[in-house]
Amino acid sequence: MSAAALADRIRQCRLCAGHLPLGPRPVVQFSETSRVVIVGQAPGTVTHESGHAFDDRSGVRLGEWLGVDFATMHDPERFAIVSMGLCYPGKAAGGDKPPRPECAPTWHSKVWAHLPHDRLTLLVGTYAQRAYLPETKSWPMVRRVKEFRKFLPQFFPLPHPSWRSSIFMRDNPWFTAEVLPALREIVAQRIR
């Protein structure tokens, strides 16, 4: 199966339809040439409506962190966006519900099989970091992000770029001074 055929198949997924308040609408992008993979939490309501991952203020911030514009970040020839949950999971107290647990085990390995072996995977937020860096489950997210070099060249942990990241950036000035320049340099090398 080609990458395009797999993406179409994923977009037709109804595996957890009964648990999704707005119904299923898997949001995913990738191609055989995607050398940067963004693994976030799950789409929000704006993304659910538009069908474009990170199509909101958090996407603007993520693009700034990566040093790319909206069009570049949404170019599947350069970037894959395959979150832990591919559909909007619904609201919970203080934010959205966690990603559905069926999603990543069902689809991630199938997508990874189509991507370049020398890809960089950006682990955006705690759900992605705990899944792909299981040896760090007991760590606070701030430690994973601060020690990002330990996980290179395969992984790069980041906080979620929601409004809460303003607090994270204020409390951790090393993120802007050290992490973001390294992130932009590595991403630029991968998407040339």
C-alpha cells in the first residue's frame, strides 16, 4: 500500500466513533519524503472543523518554534503530522480529553513504515513523550525538554505549544535561548 493510500485509509477510520462527541474525522499528513514528524496530542475543535493539523494559535506558535511558516509545516513532502490521537477526543475539565488509546497502536507503525529512516520525530507534549520515551515516564516534561540532546538524532521533546506554553517559556528562559535555536537548525537541515 502506498503512503497516499494509507493516508486515505486512516482518514476513513471509524474505530472509536462511539467515543467521539463530534464524530470521527482523522487528521493526518505524511509522505515517503517527510523527514520531520510531529507527534502531538490530538486535534482540537478548530482542527476538527478545518481538517488541517495545528490549524490554530498553537500551530502558529509551533511554526514559530520550528522556524517555518504555515504552508511549509503543512507540506507533507517535508512534515508528517501524526498525533497520538487523530480525532478530536472531546472536552474534559481544564482542557481536552486525552487522545483515544486505540489510535497510536493502530496507525503509527503503519505510517512509520512509509517514512524515511533518518527522520526526526518531534514529541510535542507529555502523551507523545511518555509513549516514545518510556524510560522517562517518571520525569517531568521540563526535564525531557531541557535534556533534549539525549534523545537526538531520533527524537526531540517539546512542550505543547498551547497558551500554557507562554508560562513554560517565561519560567524556563533556557527554552528560548538554547532549545529553540537548536530545534530550528535541526529542522532546517531535515527539510532542505
